[in-house]
Amino acid sequence: MGFAALTGLYIYLVRKHAPYKLVLGVLAVTLALGVVCLAIGIAAHSQPIYIYYPLFIIGSAACASALFGGLKARRYYREIELRKMRAMDIQ
């Protein structure tokens, strides 16, 4: 649930044109929590499947969301910067 909230926060911040470093901070927190869940899931592999499998899946999803979200955010902010530079060139 917490990773979905962080992903929603990331999407909201990007759509509202929040500062790039703030968006990257949210993505870094999501990635860090995902790695922690993934590591705990891997370490708990000797436990029953209903213990380690949700941790493994949630950690994998959070890591993938943060990595691909970071790529998309970088591309989006780069496009905004290019638009600003083109606008300054036209004037």
C-alpha cells in the first residue's frame, strides 16, 4: 500500500511540475524501500511461501516502478527544459 502511495505521489508531483530534485527524492525513497523489501524477501526464503512471496513481489514492483519512473521523469523534465530553451531562442 505504501509503495502505491509513493508512486501516486510521484505522478502527482510530475504533473504539477514540482522541482526535479523533489521527484528524484520520492523515487529514491521508493527504490530504497523496494530494495529493503526485496532483500528481506530473499533472506526469508526458508520461510513458508506466504511469508516471503509478498515481500519479494512488492519489492520487485517498487524497484521496477522507481527505475522506470525515474527514466520517464528524466525524459519529461528534459523536454520541459528544451521547450524553455526554444522559447528563449525565439524571443
